[in-house]
Amino acid sequence: MAEIGGYNMPDELYYHTDHAWVKVEDGKARVGMNDMFQGTSGDIVYVDLPFEGDDVEAGEVCGKIQSAKWIGKLVAPVSGEIVEINEELENDSTLINKDPYGGGWIVVIEPGNLDADIAKLMQGDAVKTWLEAEIKKSEELKAGGGGEGD
């Protein structure tokens, strides 16, 4: 597992610039939010999940994630049909905080063209470069009075 700026970013996953991760399993895409997302958002208090059977397009908002600080968007990293949602999040949305790459997964998508969508996501050095820039932006926001308000 790669650690970048104090955040765990497993090497075998693919990453979207809206902080979603993708794990390919039997031709399907399991999706969740990365460690930086959960670490900077604070405790997740509510997740507005899409429905099984919904069609999603890569890059489109398909749900909302609310923390004590703000409401974020769940952006589909791949196109396809939602075939499973993590119903456990309805009882304990902090699973995203506790185990973002395990029990905190959000949806499983049956992709229409997995290879094409995966090719647009990041792995390896691209993840490191992107995440370091995201960390810098986050630190600049805090320093500039973006404030945390906890």
C-alpha cells in the first residue's frame, strides 16, 4: 500500500480526480471514496446512495456524501449499471471513515466498457502527483481562512 502525504492509497486500485477509487472484481467495478476524502471530510453522517438498476455515466454525480462539515458529491468513475449498493452505510455511514477501502465501499457498477473507463483513471505515479497537488490545495485553503469550524 502506497502512503502519499500521510494518506493510504492502495496500489492495486484506480483513482478518479473526484476522490473515488475503483477496484476491478470479476469484470465489475467496486467503488468507494479514498483516504484523503474521508480524512479531510471528518465523520460521514449520511450517504445518499443511487439505486440498484440505475445507469450512470463516468464523471456524473450519482449520490451525495454528507459530513459534519459539508456535503460532497459521489461521482461515478466508470459508466454502467449500479448492480449493488452498500446497504451497511444506511446504518453506519462512518464505515467510509473507518475502512474506506474495505467495509466503506459504496457501490458496485457493471461497466459498459471497463477497459476504456479504467484507461481514464489514475494509478502509480499519476496518483502521487495528483494527490500531492490535492494536499497542497487543501493546505492552502486552510491557511487562507477556509477554516475547519470543528
